Amino acid sequence: MAAELAPVFAALDRIEEEAARIRRRTERAAAQRTREAEEQAQTILAEARERAGFERDDALKAGGRAADAEMVSILQRAHHDAGEIRKVGEERLPALLAHVLQRVLEAGS
């Protein structure tokens, strides 16, 4: 009986060996694919960080340009307002001087 089963066991041994080889080959392929996927993920992350840096720089520059434009606008309004104040002061100055002169004259009399 054992002699009759020997070829069957030998075939089973060959099948187990082939299965082990396939499993090892599959594990190596899976490990290689995992390494490649990790490398791709690192590359993608590095590119994303670089793009984020560029986007952040662009946003900061745009914010700086907006702040500069606002500052120019504020300065223009300030110069305009100063001109208006100067104009009003110049218009009121003769009347104020006349009033002061009248008071001085009244005080001297």
C-alpha cells in the first residue's frame, strides 16, 4: 500500500515545493511593489510640498501687493485730506487774523 502511495506523496511534495516557490516569488513581488508605492508616495508628497510652498509664496506676494496698493491709496487720501485742511485753514486765516487784530486793538484802548 505504501509503495502505491509513494508517487502520490512525491507529487504532493512537488506541489508543495512549487507552492512554496510561488509564495516566495509573490512575497518578493509584493515587497517590491510596496517599496515602489512608498517611493511614489514620497515623490508625490515632495512635489505637493514644493507646490504648496510655491502657492504660499504666491499668496504672500499677492497679499504684499494688496497691502502696498492699500498703503498707496491711504497715502493718496491723506495727501488729499491734508490739502483740504490746508485750503480751509488758508480760507479762514484772514478772518482769524482780523479777529485777533480787533481784540488786540480793543485791549489797547
